[in-house]
Amino acid sequence: MRFIYIFLFISTSIFSQSTDFDKGVSYYKKSEWKKAKPYFLSALKSTNNISEAEEYLGDIAAYAKNWDEALAYYKPLVLLDDSNANYHFKYGGVLAYKAQASNKLKALTLVGDIKKHLHRATELDPKHIEARWALVELYISLPKIVGGSEEKATKYAKQLLQLSTVDGYLALGYVAEYNNRPNDAESYYKKAIETGGSVHTYDKLSGFYEKNKQPEKALATYEAASEKLQRNHLNYLIGKVAAQYAISLEKGLQCLQRYIVNHSEKDGVPKSWANYRIAQIYRHKLDKRNAYNYIQKALVEKPDLEDALEEKKLILMMKN
């Protein structure tokens, strides 16, 4: 599910006069969760901003996939303010993630509460996009025997279409893809690109092509995105597809090298992964020396990178 990555960035309600709270917010906005957490914990001892600090602590725990800890922070907030849509959304969302991580029997016991809180969020906020996305994903992924329904998923996707055209097309594409209607899915994803044109929209269409064993179309989609958006992250994605499917190797190599030269933390993917992909490309090109050199670079940067360790075995098996 995608909504955990959305609700972590939903802003809390007011600014604090508490020094500790302000410092926590400052680190949080920079995604420095570990540094932010002690300041929010300290803010809980104050009479100001306790609810806001609890919400941030729940967000940090959710980001770290500590579901029970996140629930422990969100539950009191829901009880304190039943009319807050974000509280219900976050609590229901984390329950959904806990269900995914639990055995089937435990997961079934959580379905009712997940639906309850996500529905409550949409009732309280008719424009709550993230809660509707969560319901689309919930209804499309649940088996029919426990309430799964393409009809209900489509209902919330169409509500999204009214609130945000891009989200609506992406949601309708997701529903179509999940239900094995590839032509419809492709059409909706293309409409999302035409409407919004963000990296995310291109990524959804490219991912769809990869799943349907059409790597050339995936590569062409990323190239179109790169020409329009000029984001360094897209250099990595082009190189990844080239390396993974052994196509357009020279173009992939150039993009990965460009990615490394221009790399910054905001690009998301560490340089170790780019070096691993370059090693893959050189292996496809039957260049053992360069393949070995780049896989070693990847492993120096991240010694426990399992994909790189497996790639190294393949490289060592190459003929000189």
C-alpha cells in the first residue's frame, strides 16, 4: 500500500512555543526521524503541544514500521478527538499495515476496525484524498469472503477522480491492473500522465509495462519523463531497466554514470545501487574487468547489498 508514505507528511495543526517541540519539527521536516524523536518525547512532558507531539511520534514509528508503537500513539488521539479525520486515517492505515504483517487469522480480526476508521475519515473530510486511496487499496486487495469488492474500490476511485483527476486516473488504473484488465490500466495511467505529468505518473506506467514484460515500453516511458522533467532520479530508473533487461546498454550506462556524478540524498537511491547496475551492464557486455570493478565499488559502499553479492557470483563465473 502507498498511503503510509503520504500520511507521514500530512502537517499537524499548529506551531508550538515549546523549544523541544520546535526542534523536533525542524528535524522531522528534514526527514531526520531519529534526531526528531527525543525532542517530541521531551515535549510530552510539557503542557503544550502534547497531541501534536504524539501525532509526530506516531508518524515516526509508522515510518519505521513499528506498527504497535504507532498505534499506541494514534489510539489516544482518536479517543481524544473523534472528529479529526487525519487521526482516523492514520490509525486505520497503520492497522492495515499491521494486518499485512500478521498471520491470516489475526489479519481477519483487524479488518472491521480498519474499515471503520478509514470510512470515518472520509465521512469527516469529504475531500480526504489519502483515506480514499486507502479504501481503494483495501477493497481491491481483500478476498471477497471478507468484504473485498471491485465495485467498492471503483466507487472510491471515482470519488478521487472528482477530488484530484490525477489520483482518480491512477486509482482506476490500479483497480484495472489488479483485475487483469491491462488495456484499461494502460489507458488510465496514460491519462494520469497527460493530466499531471509527475515522476510518479510516469513511474506507474513504466512499472505496469515491466510487470507485463514490456521493458522497451518501460524504458521509453522513463526516457520521455526524463526529457520533460530532467530529474536525476530518472537517470537511475533508465539505467535500472537497461541493466535488468539487457536492452539499450550504452544508454543505460551513460544514465547511471550521470546519476552518480549528480547524486544527492534527495535522489533516493544510494550510489551503491547505481554501481551495482553498472556492473550488471558490463556483465551483459561481456566485460568482466569493468563488471568486477563496479561490483566491488557497490560492495565497498554497502557490503551487505544482497543483489550485489549475487551479481558478484555471476561475474566471477564469467570467462576472462
